[in-house]
Amino acid sequence: MRERRWAFAALGVVIALLLHASLFGGRGLVPADGVLVAPPWVKSYGRQPSNYLLVDQYTAFLPVKQFFSDEVRQGRFPLWNPHLGSGVPSLAGMQAAALYPINLLVSPIGPFAGSGVAAFLKLFFAGVFMMLYLRRLGVSAAGGTAAGIVYALSGFMIVWLGHPHVNAAVVLPLLLYFIEGQLIEPGRPRAAIGLAVAYAAMLLGGHPPTAVHITAAIALYFVFRLSERGRTLRVRQSLLFLAALVAGVALASPQLLPYFEYYQQSSSAIASAGLNRWASHLPPAALALFVMPYLAGAPHVGFEDLAGRLGLGNLDNFNERTGYIGLFTVFLVAVALARTRHRAVLFHTLLAAGSLLVVYGVPPFPALMHALPVASDINHQRLLLLVDFSAAVLAGFGLDAVLRAAPDERPRRLAIAFSVAIVLVLGLVWQKTGTGLAGLDGSSRSFLLGQLWLVGGGLAVACFLTLRRLPSRVIALTAVGWISIDLLWFATGYNPAIPRTEYYPATNAVRELMRDTSHFRVLGLSSVLTPNTAAVYGLDDARGKDFTTLKRYEELITGQAGNFFFWESADRLPASFPLLDVKYVLVPERLPSVPDGFELAYDGEIAMYRYTRVAGRALVVLDHEVEPNAAAILTRVRSGSFDPSKTVLLEVPPPAVTSSPDTTIAAPDARIVSYEPDRVVVEAQLPRSGFLLLLDNFYPGWRAFAAGRELPILRADYTFRAVALPAGATTVEFVYQPTSFRAGLIIALIAGVALIVVGVHDSRSRARA
């Protein structure tokens, strides 16, 4: 127990050193300064982002997390986000991972203040779970500590730290820990209960492709480890394993069911098929990055043209190509392969090797990935997660083998052979790039030389630790210390820690928009007010950037579906512009002349034009047409001449509403009384029967009520909502109550109660025994 406490403490210290600026320096571990290169911020700040490759964080994830945090602090848990793309389901978007335990914990303090804490917890628990797993396999505390640090600070974990990929990756060693427990105590369900809870946490992490990779890995692990058991036990344990996974899915149902519902309403399947993700793989030259991770530079250190100048080919996107674990770690992996006969070592060797074959596109693996359902829509370069994970496990076994060996049996020859092999590989690289190296400037040479010093240090440590007279304690401390230094060198700075003043600062133009208290949307052209940043300020944007987009809304804007980021940047007003409730169009500079129907509302760091013909978010429309052909409706609403205030287009006949005209009402009118994410209240006045049209996206789960009775919501004008109303004054309440979420809660509750009952029964059985 004392060794475990010291191991956890060492891991915590190493991670705290990496994250000290965000944990203790008042900075946020968020790359939000990336928006400062775009209007309206660029004229005030005019600086490059700390890490442009983290663009998904500061455009897609952080604004949604900020929205969740703001709502939670007001006592609401929003299931709908009105700020993006005329309204989208928020929880169902998945990648914000609102129900992930760590995100739930830090949500009340916000993504800026909570970023360092969240990152620390992710890396710390990833390392701790790895230590627990290796200890269960019989590895020493020193070996477990080394493996925990390697996994926590591995290339995959660092480059994807602010993405949902790492949320899922954190739980991977815990899943194997519980699988081992299930196999050790086949008659006890405790480990299966833990497996179910851990699997649910992994699914709640918010990244389905990583969840698929991890599920495949743990299934293979279970089958491999179970193959040593007898037939009867294999059947019983297989059923228990499957039951645990099903229970985990059930526990995660409040997230999963809304996601699957959203997926069905989206164009994601079309977009994924067009990307051919299955064909993504790394070139052979990328293998050199396991030795020198910055051989081709990186966003935070520069020198990103080195690969081309050295003749190494195309090594773009540091995130996708990096799985660095340290050269000394690779040596420990070699020791494990040479000196350890544990069955887990064989499995992780096969898993790492198989993953590398897929990552590097060795035939026939690309064709196999293309043929498999689900796998064809996943980027398999990210199997670097499994490479890093298995390498960390093997490194733990390797250090353990060195520590357990008698002084005369330490792998000195292996260390020398390994060093010679690395030198030869570097020599070959030198030969290939010799001409390129000769032409490098002094700063580039110094940059590469610094990495070569680290390579030399790793080889020196490998040889040093195999000396005969070296005490085991010195070996353990030196190994863990060098691994920490190596990986801290690699990881420091990749995830920037920025001051509060650079976290989506409000410019004068933004403040001007925030002063308008009416309900409206904005539309920025040429990437002004980058999507989804308007949500940070509580503004509604007609645009939106997400990895799941409503198919109908995308078709309304572009006329077709199949682009994940169909409106990430707009260069002109869409034909359906009158339906979007856009009051302000934002452009980088003042236009030579004011367009018809607009007036200049602001001229500063950007120009804002007010649309004078905006009809409003809620409209009373007296006339309607029924057109069963949705394509025909799409053509009409995109014609450029369609006026949503005159006629509402429906795909099914509306319910009959009969009432006498109300002569006290001179003109139709609608006024929004309350507008919250999951609830909208509108007061409508109609001189005769007609419709209340709300220019928010039609979506399953929205219900409408008036005078204590429910009104059917009709899909109107291709993608919006309408209800039929009688003449007179009516207050309509729209409430978002998705069946998918409620069903998910019920399923999770049943699963949770069942697991508790099983756990209590098992505890009582143990007590009686």
C-alpha cells in the first residue's frame, strides 16, 4: 500500500509539473486564442494561435462547453442549444460529453477555470488505472509507475488531451483491470459490475470512433485471455462479459439514445461515406517520429517545413501522426519481448503490431477496414492509442524484467544492440536526408540537434541501467525519472495555457450585439465571429460547426447534404436567408455601398449591417399550402423570393381548426415572452385561424401546449415548426422533452438498480462465506 501511495504521488507530481500554469498560475488550458486571428478580434490582437491544430477545441467544443456551464450555473441542464444553426440538440451532439464524470465535475466552474483540473484528472486517472492493471498482472510497483507515466504522457494522450478522444482513452486500462478481475474470480460479479460502470464512462466520453476502437480491443483481450480456461467456464464468463457490456450501454443510454436519434436526423452517414476515412494511413517516414517526435516540427515549436526540406515526404498534421512514447520506453518494450513470457505480453505485442499495420496502411488492412461495417467510417490512424497503450504495458513488464534479473543477467547485450540499431537507423535517415541537412539554416540544425541529444540520453540510460553493480532502487528511480523527463520535454507546451484576457474577449462589435435584447440571429461572412463562438456571448448564430448536422437544415442552406462543416465559413447570403431570422450580417470591412434591405448598424473592427426586413423568430401566418413532396418545398424556400410571413408550406394536412374571426385583432402578431434552451413561450394574436410559425428547427421531442392541451407540431417550410391556432389570443408553450433522453434515463436507472442489487447480494454472500 505504501508503494502504491508513492507511485500515485510520483504520477501526480509529474502531471502537475506539466500543467502547472493552468493549475496554479490562473491560466486556462484552452487554445481559445486561436479565434484571435479572425474578425472581429484580429485588428485588436493580430497574433497567431498558440496551436492551430486544436481548432476543433476552440470552435466546436469549448463554446458548447461554455454554454453548458452557463446553463448549469442557472440551475438548468440544457438538452437543446438555440445558439447554433437555428437550434440543435445539445446533449445529443455527443462530443461535448456533458455527462462524462469529469466534465460533470468541472462544469459548474466553467471550461476556462476547470480546464487544468479536468486535464489533470484525465491524465492522473489514466496513469492510475494503468498502474492498477499492471499490478493485477503481477508487475512491480516500479514497473507499474513507469507504465502509468508513459501512458498518461504518451503522444496520443497529449495531442488529443482537449478532445473527447482522451475521455474514452482514460478508461481503457481500467476496463482491462476489471476483465482480469473477472477472470481471476469467475464466481464473483464484482469485477463485472466494475466493468459495466467503466464501459459506461468510456461511452460517455463523447467520441464514438475511439469507443469502437476500445471496444474491439477489450473484446479481443477478453477472448485471448479466456482461451486459457475450460469450455464450461468460457461460456459462463463470456455471457457475464457480454452482460457487463450491455449494462454499460444501458448506463450510458441517456447520452447514447439522443445521439442515435440525432444521427438518424443528420447527414453524418453521407458525410462520413464521402471522406473515405478507412483509407487514411501514415507514410513509412512517420516511423522516425517514434525516435524524434519533432523531426518534422510541430505547431507550438515551428519548423513545420522540415519534412519537405529533408526529403521525408508529407508529414502533416502533428495530431494524427504522433504516438511518441520515448526512446527509452521503446528499449523497455524490447526487454519485455526478449525476457518476459507472460500471456499479456504476447497479447499486447500482437495488438501493438496489428495496430501499427493498420496505421501505416499495410495491405490488406485498408481493404479490410473498408469492407467492415462501421470501421469504414473511422479514421484508423488513431489506433496509435492502442500502440501507445500496449507499448506502455510492455514497458512496465520490461522494467520489471530488468529489476528482477540478477546483476549478471541484466540485458546489457540487448541495450548495446538496441543502441547500435538506433544509430544505424539514424545513419540511414542521415544518408537519405544528407543533402537536405546540408542546406539547413543554423536554427533548424540546432532544433534537430536538441532532439539528437535526447536520443543519446535515452540510449545512455538504457545502457547505464544494465550495469552489474547498480542497485535495483537506483534502476527504478533512474528509469522513472528519465521517462518523466523525456515525456515532459515532449508534452510541454503542446496544449497552451492562455490568460483569461485571451479567452473569447468581447470586442466593441460583440458588445453592440449583446446590447440588442430582442431575439435574433447573426450571420458572419468570411469567417467573421467564427462559428460557434457566438454561443459564448449568448448570441444566436445561423451558422454552426459540429460533427453531426441536421440534414434538413444543411439542405436548406446549401441545397444538398454531406458536408460536416457545411457552414463553417460563409462567403455570401444563402437563398433561404429570409427564413433564418438574421438581423445582423457581419463583414470584415465596410462595403462600398449598402445592399438593398440593409442599413449600416456598426462600423469599427468589423462592419455590421442590420437587415431591415427581418420578420422575427415567431410569426403568425394566416395562409398555408400542403405539399407532400419535400423536395418541391425545398426548391420554393430556396428560390430567393419566398416570404415566410405570407404562406406556410406543410408536408401533411394540418388539424382542422374552426373559429369565428376575431374582429378585435387588427393584424396578426406574435411576441416571444420567454426563450430558454428547452422552453419557448409565445403569445400569438390571430384575426382568423392560421398558424404560429417558429423559425427554430423541427426536431423530435419538441411539444407544444396551449390552454392546457397539446398541439401537434407541424414541419413547416422544410425544417421549421408550426402549430395551427384559432382566431384570437393564444399563449403557446414549446417544450423540449425528448423521449430518447427520458427512455435513456429509465434504462440507466433500471440498469443501475440491477447492478446495485447484484453487488449487495455478492457482498452478503461474501460475508456469509
